Amino acid sequence: MTSRPRLILLGTGSGKASAHRASSSYLLDLGDHGVLLDIGDGATRSFLAAGYTSDWVTDIVITHPHADHVCGFGYFVQQRHLTRTDRPLVIHSAPQLHTMLVEIIEFGMLYSDRLTFEYSFRSLVEGTPTKVGGTQVTPFPTTHQAAMREHALATGRRDPGDTMALLVRVGDTTLLYSADLGSLHDLDFAPGLYDWLLIETTHVPLADLWPWLGERSIKRVILTHIGDDFDSSQIEIAAKNTPAEIIVAEDGMAFDFT
């Protein structure tokens, strides 16, 4: 932990399990506390391996309920309880997910009246900036799970809400975290209004990404949500289309957030 804000890549894998990567999870180290963006499988182990303790996180932001983005949530809550922290935890998500997340916690018999700490929920509202642990987060819906949401509603299942891309401001620096996308057009809400782009590579063809980047003034692009079949030769093509620094994410990478 340092006084300078940092971005730590805890899990950079795709929806398919990998022997080399944990599932989607990213940590904003803000000095005296941290904010988690998603918390997939293996995130808690990666978090501890990076030298952090679970009581240090004050906020978790969940972009959508797919397992590779949320299945580490219950385990992380358990770790906070087992370490006897009394520091409150705030969970930010689409309002449709609040009840589901409580059920995940209580499925593990982590009942609120027995936990060592209190937790609460804050709703992510489309286009509305929200204070999240010393950052400003503005969520925007993507079309990633639109078809499944339509199916859920048509068959009488719970509304899972939208997948949310996150525009995150820390000081004078802005990061756009794509979460999962339906298409690159999902990011048209913020053309060039960010310094860094943390973008998934599973649902977006890289051949489409390079010219798209070439039209925007982005300084650093981190490619994440990577499957074991990722074609690294595509990076050479990127250099011909965009002046942005292109980084292929690996678990454990850390960047000064400036």
C-alpha cells in the first residue's frame, strides 16, 4: 500500500477458467483503503498475494452478476469476517442485484446479525456520478447481457439489470473500465473522455478495436478478460493504428494511477 493511487490487476482471465489467471477483479489502491472493481474466482487469493488484507477494502463495485465477475464475493465477505474486522463495507451495483448479493452472503451462513462488520448497498444509476471510496464512478449500461435479461424477464425470472461499464475518476486521471461488452458502440457514451482504457477482449474482435482506438486520444490501453487462446500477434497490428500504449494484462500487474 502506498500514498500514490495505484491500479492492481488481480484477475485478468475470461469467462473460461484458466490455470494461469484468476477471473475478473481489479483493485484501486488509494493509500489508506481500497476499492475493488468486480470480484471473480481467485480474486481473494490474488488480493492477499499482492500484500493486502481484506479489512483494508471499503468498497466493492460489481458490474454484473456473471460468475466470472462476482463468484469471489461471498468468499471475500467471509475473509473479512474471519479476520474480525469491524470496518464497514459498501457494495455498489445495479439495484436489481442487491437482494441476490445478500442471498450469496447468507447462503454461506454469514448472517448480518453475526458478522463482525456492517455492510450496505448503494445503487449504480446510469449516467449518475457516485462517490465510491474517494473516487468518482459513473456507470453506463452495455448490451452484454441484453438478450439474457430479456429472456429472464420473459420467463418470469429475476431482473438481473444491465451490465455496467464504469468511468472512474481518481484525482485528475480517468479510467474507463469496459466490464463486458456487446459491441464497441457500448462505449460511445464517453468518446475520448478518459486517460486509460481497461477493456475486455473476449466479446470484442481485436481487429475492430485497433481502428476504433485510432480515432480516440487514449494514452494507455490495458487488454484484459483474456482467454488462453489469446492471439498476441495482434499487438503488432495495433501499433500501426493507434499511438496509445498497449498492455496485455497479467495477474499481479500494478500501475501508478497518474
